[in-house]
Amino acid sequence: MAPISCREHDVPITPVEGARESTAQAERVRLPIPTEEPIVRVRIRRVIGSLEPVEFAHGGQEVTISDETGNTITRQGPLTVRRDRKGWIVRASDTWKLPRSIQSASWISLMSRGGLELTDDSGETRQYAGSVRCVHLPDQRDTTWDLIEHVGIESYLPGVLSGELFGHWGKQCQAAQAIAARSFVTMECILRKGRRWDVVDTPGSQVYLGVVGDNVSHEACEMTRGMVLTWGPELVPGYFSSCCGGRAATGSEAIGPNPINSVPPLKGHMGDGYCQEAPLYKWKRECSGADLGAAIRRSAPKGGPAKSIGTVDRIIIIGRNRHGRGIRLQVRDTAGRKIEMTAEDLLQSSRSLPEGPLFSGWVEGRRKGGRLHLSGHGYGHGAGLCQYGTAAMDSKGMSFWKMIEYYYPGAEIKRAW
């Protein structure tokens, strides 16, 4: 249940070609609602170094290997794949060697009818239902390649629900998460169409565990199959976080100024929310003021005032949004220097703290006895769906329709495929 962050989407996107709108409307980005199930490209591992092997498949498992030109061969696992400056090196359970035509390809794809086993970046061996493409990155100093699964959204989503939610949480809560996660990843498929991959399998996008056996996750995805969040003719990005702390952030505040984040359903829920029983609804924490100052300097733009901040002495909330959430901060150091920054920028800066990132950027505190004593609210950016909030709503007998209505005010649920 990690917070989602998509700062990359701060880059403006061109409006739909041919749109006849006013100047103000034309500045809005339109995310078209797809009519067919998209294929998601999930980067599940990055390999650096020509001696690094990746193991695929269990013994006796039949694996189909293909390349960009359509060459195809079938071998039995286990297989190991390496890449050096000359090309791919694949070894199967026998003495077979990869044909030269495939060896020199920029990418090769592996697929098995029963699902392909491999070890991800965390060291976990997982099973993947889609095809796994090994893609060489030629512009890197060291030999580098990515493993990218190509899988349909509906096959992808149960692995997200199992990664993002506790298994004992109810089906209605999981159904709401399925709609949010489906809308989020559909947005990524649209915005990253010209890129190498759409999402990663970590909290940097949304957690994904590959093929899972949890029945509730599968049932929640099936009962909402094809359902996405919409606002008129456009898709609504399905942002979510673990716990909003009772007060919502808007999409623009939490994610960035891209016009897709200003769509009305991302203006935030009203009231105190439902997550009061969450472990991090309110929290306290200590950290080193020197470490936090260094983290802020590392992430600050070149030449900006934050580059001069020293040991942090105090953090004060100086701005709140219409829901009462702290969104703008003043940071003071022990030399009396002051800077202003958004709560989300502080959260992003804190990711390099030795003790781990802050739980959220909605925080204040001061230095006592050489340590920075902090008080904060929530876990994650606070925009869109609150996972602990939907779990509480589920326990009260509320449907996923009510959850979506509350956390994405004004959005409609449309079955897109």
C-alpha cells in the first residue's frame, strides 16, 4: 500500500488534434477513453553488466523465444539469458545455442503457455502471464537491458490488488481499487505510448506481483471488468494513496500542474474522510535536521534558494487547501535562512533520507536536543482514493459505487471494454 507519485506528468501534453474549443478549454489535456483493452508494458527488472544472468522458467517448461523480425524458436527450461556487447546469450537445459539472427536482435521476447517464472529486482521469484521482452539499451555506458512484461490490463490488475491491499480487506474495497488502478494504468499507457515501458512494478507506479492466486482480487477485477473513471469524454487519472490523513489533496497539488490533474473529480473529497483508524492517520517521527537539509539540497533545482538550506531547525505550515490539508511549508535552518516549498516537494526530497522518506509532506515540527521532531498526517500524497478509507467504508457496508463517488466527486464509471 505505497503512495503513488507521477511527477513525470508535470510536462505539458498537447491537446487532442482537431479540438474546437475556447483557449481556456484548449489548455486542458484530453485523455481519450479507450474502446479496447490496452496492453500494459510493465518493467519488472533492469539488468546492468554483461555477466549478470537472468533465470527463466522451471525445468521442462516450454518457452517460445521470438525477436523483432518475427524469428521464433521453442526450447525447454530452465533458461538463462545474458547480454554482452555482441548480443544475447541464451542457454537452455541442453547444449543448444541461440541462432545468430536472434542473437544480434535489439530485443527478444520469451513466453510460456503456463506463465513464465523469473526473479524480479527484489529477489522474489514470480510468475508472469504475459510475454517478457528483454530490451537492450544501447546508449548506456555499461551493458544494460530491461525486462518488460507485455500483458493485458485485466490479467495485470489482480497482481496490483494483491500488492496494494491487505488480503483480508473486503471485496467492495478491492473493486474500488481495481477501478482506480485500471484508470491509472490506462492513463500511463496513453501518455507513455512512445516510450519503452508504461509502468514499473514498484510503488513508483503501483505495486504489481505478477500472477496471484488470491480469489478476492480476481473477483473484484472481474466484477469491474473494463470499468474506468470518466469525466465527460475523457479518462480521469485514478490516483490513490494509502491514507489521506482525513483531508484530501487535489490532483494538481499532489501530482503536478499538468492539466490532466485539474479535472474536477481530482479536486478532492470533502470532510474528514474515513481513515481515522489507519496506523498513520496521525504520526510522529524524529530525524536529523542535517540529513533533511542535505536531502532538500540534493533535490533542489540548480541555482534555487533551497540549494543554500542548512540543518533544518523548523518546518511550519503556511498554506492549506480548501479541505484544510497543509500544502505549503516554510522551512527554516539553524542559521535563520528560510525557504518555502510545497508539501509534495518536501515528500519527494525526503526520499533520500538515510532513515527512509517521510510518510507524507503534510508535516510540521522543530528541532529539540539536536533532533528534528515532526508531526504529520497520512501516508502518501492524499489525492484521489484513500485505501484505508475505502477499507473502512467497506466495513460499514458501503458499495464500491459509493467509494468512487466520494473519492472522485462527479466522476462517472464507464465500462470502456
